[in-house]
Amino acid sequence: RYQMKVKVLSRNPDDYVRETKLDIQRVPRNYDPSLHPFEVSREYTRALNATKLERVFAKPFVASLDGHRDGVNCMAKHTESLSTLLSGSCDGEVKVWNLSKHECVRTLQAHEGFVRGMVVRFCGTSFFTVGDDKTIKQWKMESPGYGEEEEPLNTILGKTVYTGLDHHQNDPVFATCGQQVDIWDEQRSSPIRSFTWGVDSFSSVRFNPVETELLASCASDRSIVLYDMRESTPLKKVIMSMRSNTLCWNPMEAYYFTCANEDYNLYTYDMRYLTSPIIVHMDHVSAVLDVDYAPTGKEFVSASFDKTLRIFAKDSGHSRSVYHTKRMQHVICIKWSADNKYILSGSDEMNIRLWKANAAEKLGVLAPREREAASYSQKLKEKFQHHPQIRRIARHRHLPKNIYHQTKELRIMKEARRRKERNLRKHSKPGSVPMVSEKEKHVVTVVK
Amino acid sequence: MFSQKSDPFPGPAPIPEDRVQKFKRKEKLKKPHHKQYKLRDIIARSEDASEMAQKQAARFDLLLPEEAGFLEGDEDEDTFTISQEDIADAVDITSGAKYFNLKLSQFGPYRVDYSKTGRHLLLGGRRGHVACIDWVSKQLMCEINVMESVNDVKWLHSETMYAVAQKKWLYLYDSNGIELHCIRKFNDVLRMQFLPYHFLLATASATSFLQYLDVSVGKEVAAICTKTGRLDVMCQNPYNAIIHLGHANGTVTLWSPNQKEALVKMLCHQGGVRSVAVDKTGTYMVTSGMDKKLKVYDIRAFKPLKSYFLPAGASCLSLSQRGLLSAATGDVVQIYKDVWSTPVTKPYMAHRVRGTVWGLHFCPFEDVLGVGYGEGFTSMLVPGAGEPNFDGLDANPYRSAKQRQEWEVKALLEKIQPDLISLDPTALAQVDQATLAQRHQDRVEALGFDPLAKEKFVPKFKKKGRSSAGAVERRKKQVAHEEQRDIIRKGVEDKMKMEKERREREQNVATFSSQKSALDRFKK
């Protein structure tokens, strides 16, 4: 009777229900925000859960490599193979490890006394070691065949003890440091160039991985000296308030390097402006012995005398993680593996430990949905990282009691110093006590 | 060989502006100072990402499978004269089967509730009859008589549990009719509302208590003594989980479990308030009162928008997902379209039932209105009421048992804590300016100097004689002039703003003042 136009919503169940039991379920989506209320609160709850779960799954220790008979003094990453690691100990032994099987593949007696430095050549077929017996030795990477003796490819005898070693990225050139910094050609048995600057000993030398002609070294007069291999004299040096033990160049940014200092801090410098460090990284409670950058250049790990290792982001003043174990004593050397996933620490009690760089990361091959869920959780944690409840949970780390108390003590000491300086400034003529920023406090002078 | 023709429509396909606006969450931020390069970079990247997400969501809108229903009569014909039987005959069989009557005259007027997915229906008769039905397949899930008077029935988070407010206490039942809990702390409950994302059951009692029960944990979250008398008008705002209570003195009060007092008290009607309804976006509130008026308010700004006169006041109100309002006047159910934008003169649809209407509820995702009245239950066809495209991860009427279990686990994991219920649900996304200021002050005190203070400008020493005293002074003066201009500009802006506010306030005072003298015509 009526000429009306009418349509009532009617859905065909065939479009919404799966055909057979073997299919996956159909999930039609509508992203209209009015169908999804409370977006912010729900995301916040998910971020809170993700942060809590990250703490639950944060188990970074993977394996311990046992076998050295004296403390591990230095380590070297193989340039071509991810699963090979070389380590040198304080009794002159060098061991080659297979990291996937957690086994030692080869052992050789390299020096009498400490193995002071080790580096693998860029081609990966040989490696160099220096030791307390004033020699530089080059060895083959393959194990000797049946019945053959372990013989170095090349031995160079020097006059003084060499304390550090590093190889050029592309050329057959390496550098050693001891009483002076020497640049050697692999074919010659005497250095092609020596740099001195009135210092009696250098503790480490490093080639810049990006600007491959530049070197830096840490000297015992509390300074860091920069060299260019092509020149005949050092470029400049920065003298700090305490001595640096080692330094590491940022593999992604050509001009940044980080040095591990005795005054419990690490300093990142821009090579061009040495008057004040870019960042001061503070969190250790004892001298920092070694530092290594991640291959992405965004983070680095530091090993300290206080039996912990800490991971810092390259631009933050405080660490994002701290790894410690009751069994790990003073951590002497540290390396970040070239696939950005693992950290290797060599310590005083003759063990090398393998740790995960991201403590809560799931290793191995992840299914696509797992990967998506992990990256969604990561983004949520970043989005809400500043909210107080989430920040409190994300920052929480268990520390050994002595480190916890030591941190508190250092904070009280720092606060006391700051209060005294503030009072001095308040009660003096305005302008007579200048404000010195934390960064500038640690640099004494720059010498050209 | 490439053809020489060029693309007549270069670039990506255009997206209609209103669709992009639908997915917009927030305005773009003011760009920070150019020295804060890291912050600028972070903000620029995140704004790019959110723009991309907005565009993608708007493009996806094209792929939605269903379209909303509609009812259009001829030019001279009014749609409210079209009867339900005619509509049921005109549409297909499945839709026609959605119009049905249940004759249940024995157990009193019926209250109605549909589950969140719209698949399951719960009926509660005043004399104790409680039944839950899968109304699409007409399967009876359970039917019990609780042997007591029933004030209200409500589904909990899924079709497995429901709550019945009986004469004395609150009872929770399973979908098989098994009594799970008898909660004696909740006594004399008259009305209930379930907040789905917080897993909270809010109950309003005859003793003027508003109580919240967390049904996932089983704890009473808050018991608020409202001191406003018998509470029998209640509704929830689905946008921010605030409970609206209507009172006999014409006020509507807004409550959250975090405060012992009402968040807002609005005087809405000159008699008692009979019913309240809020739309799903949380923008409009429709109230009806004993003064036979139907009023529409903008809840975000708390302003009255429209006021209509109904000859017989509306005793029940319900808003559908697409904004249709159903009002029950006596035994006639009237449905109005678009009550808040265009002034409405006649209803969209109307239907008469046998007996006074006791409960009205639109079925989510279907073009169906459930009417509970003295003689039973009717399911009416209302073309254009339901949201055509549901989201499978949120409420899926076609979900299997396994999908329901997975959804339940995920929903429990993202259950929102009751502390976060407030008038503005996006409060967490905003910068807490007060705490920021406090923290900055603490830091200044601790350090002894202000780390964010602008450093004095020290001109760079230029070589080759370009740093003579006069040149250095000139450079310093330039920077000083620029800073002075900034300060002056800011001062002028603040002053203009204050002037404008003062003028507006004076204007408001002038318009509201009722004193009109003959000399007003000489006033400027």
C-alpha cells in the first residue's frame, strides 16, 4: 500500500563467519574513534603492563665461558665471523672461543706475562698480540694442523713494554703504545713513525673507524692525545682532572669518542671541540676500566672496577641498564658484539660472560605477530615513559648492597660539595665566584 | 616501450575532508624554540606519523562493508504513520524476523538489556521472571523465576554473566541461570549501569547510595552517599564513564568513583527528572522531566541546546548508536531523528504497545529497538538506528566461543583502573603543567641557579679587525633590540587578551541585567 523506501540493516552471516574449521576467523575492522573510547587510558594500561613484563623478562645473562687460568686482560672481536671471540689473559694465554657452542676452540701461549693488547686484522685471517715480554706477535687465524706447533707468523722484538695495540681499518698498518705511540707497517720490523709528547706512558691507542687516518690515545699525565697518521706530530691533547683508562670511537659518528675515566665517569668528546665534553656519563661507583660502542653507535657499554657493567645511551648522562652477578669480580674488558645483540665481559675471575644487550629481548627467530607485538609494546613504553608510575617501574634495578650504599654515599658527598659551593657564592661578591658547569669542571686544559 | 601518456590524476587519491576530520585526535602543537632542536625533531616526527595514520584510517573507511539503514516515505506521507508490520513485510525475511512480540502478561512489566555485542537479550519482569535469550536465533539460554521482585537486570562484560537487582540484594547469575553471587553489601538497588572498559558495575539504590563493584576482582571500589534521595534515574556517559543521576528536584548530577561529591550539578527541569540519556560520543545529553519537556544539552560545554514540549512526558529515553532518540510516552514509543541539530517537529517513527512502557534499549549494531512493557516485550524495527560496521576486536556479534575467551583475556589485561575516570578521558595525554612548574622550582633551589635561563649574549670574536669596539656594540644592540621587541609584543598581546575578556564580561553583565531605564537609548 505504502510506496516507501526502506532498508533495514541485515548482514549475511557468510561474510562474517569462517567457512571451514581450517580457516582463520574473520575479523572485520572499523577504526572509527567513537567505537574505541578511552584510547589514552587503555594505551596507558597496556604500557604499564608492557613495562612490568619487561622487568619480569629481564634476564640478561646467557652463558659463561670458562677455561682461562688467570684473569682475562683483553678481548678481540673477529672482524668476519660473529661467533668467534679471542681473549688474552694475564698469564700470556690466548684462547679462541666459539660463542654459539660456548667452547674454547684453540689455546696458545702467546707471551710470558700479561697479554696487553689484541686485535684481529681487517681481513680476518690473522691477529696481532702484544705482551709484557716486549714483543709484538702475529698469528694465523686457523688452528695449526695435526702435528704442527703453534708458531707466530711474525715476531717483532721491541725495547720497551707495549701496553696497547690497534689495527687500521683498511691498510696493513697498526699502532702500538707503550712509552710512545708507534705506527708500524706490517712488513717492517721497526715503526714507520713515533709520536711523543713528553709523557712517559700511554695506556691505550685506538684508530678512528670512520676517519681512518686518525688515532687517539690515553696518556698517564691524565690527558687524551689525538694524532693524524699522515702528520709527524700529534694534533692536540686535552688534559683532564683524572686519568683515562681506555677510549672508544663512535663507529657511526666520525668525531665522537668516549673515554673511560678513573673518576668513576665516562666522557664523550667531540674531537673538534675538546674544551668541554659533550656529555658526562655518571653512574659507576668505582673506576671505569673499559668501554665499547654498539655497532649502531647509539649506545655503549662500560666495564668498571666495581664489578658491574653499565649500558648507556650515547646522549644520556645516566645508564639505562646495569648487569652484575655475585660471581663476577672486577670487569676488566668489555666488547659489544657486531650483531648488536650481545655483550661480552672479561673479568678478574678468569671468566668471560655473554650477556644480552637488551635484557628482556626474546632471542631467536620471532614469528611476525610476535615481532609486531614486541615493537608495539616498545612504542607504548616510549610514549608513556615520562608518566611517574611507568617511569618508576622502568627505572627500577636491583643492585648489590655495597653498590647501592656506595651510590647513596657518593650522592651525599656530591650534594655536600654543591651546597658548600652555593653558600660560598651566596656570601661572596656577586660575580667573584663564577658558575662552572659540570662538564667544564673535569677538563683542565687543551693543548695544541 | 613506455606510452607517452601522463597520469591524468597525478599524486595519491584525494580523501574527503570530513573523513580525515573524523580521525583527527588533537590539534598540532606550537613549534618549540629553534634552539631546542631535539624536541622539535621528536615533535615533527610524531606529528608526521600521526598524520599518516589519520590518512590511512580515512582511506580504510572506503572498505567498510555495510551501510546504514533508512526509511523514506513519499512526499506527503509521514514516516511515523508507517506500521511495524508494513516495514516487516517490505524488507527481507531475516530482517522481518527481527520484529517479534513476546506475550508475557503474568510477571509484570519488563526491563530490557542487550549485551554489548547486541546478540543476547536479557528480560527481567517485575514479579521475578528473568530470561536470557539469543534473540537472533530465538534460542532461550536460561529462564528462571527468582521469587522476589526484580528492579533491574544488566548484562556484565559478556553473555556469560548478568546481574539482577532484586528486592533486597544484588545477585549475579550465570547464563545458565545458576546463582553465582549474592552481594549483600549492595542493598535496595534500583538501577544499574555497567562500565565495560573498567569492568565496573555502578548501582544506584533507594537509600541514595551510589556504589561501584569491580566484577573482575569482586571488590567494591567506591560507595558514595549522594544524600539526594531515592535514585531511580541513572545513565552512563559512554565517552568518559561518568554516571548521570536524575533527581526529583529537577537536577542531574554527574559522579565518578574518585570523588565523594558530585562532579557537576545541573538544574535541568522544573519538576523531577524522569529519564536521562547520553550519546556515544559524550557530546549531547537528552533529559525528560515531569514538566513534560524534553531537553537537549551539550555536555562538553554544559550548555542547553534545545527544549521540546511533549504533551505526555517521556518516561523512558534511549539513544541509539547513530543518534536516534526513542522516547516512551505512556504506551506509545516515539522515535526522533537528529534531536540536537535540526529542530524536530514530528517523530521519525511511532509504535503503540499494550501496557505502559517500562524499559527501552536500542540493540547495538542492529536496526532494532527493544521495548519492555506491562504485557511483555516487543522488538521493533527502526531503520537507521544501528552502527552498520562493527569492529571485530571490540564487539563482534559473530564471534565464536574461542574468540570470546581471547577477547575476555585481552579486555581484562587492559582493564582501566577506576582512578582514571574523570570528566576528560584524555587527561593522561596532557602535560601536567603544575607539576612541571613545581619541579622546575625545586631544581632551581637545589642547584642555586636556573638551568633553563637564557644565557647572556656574548658576540663571537671576529678576526681581521671586524671586532672593533663599535662593531661589537652594534651587534649587542641588535640582539638587545630583538629581545625588547619580543617582550613588548608579548606584553601587548596579554593586554589585548585581558581587554577582550573584560569587554566580554561587561557585555554579558549588560545583557543579563534586567534593569531597563528610559535613558538606555542614550547609552553608547
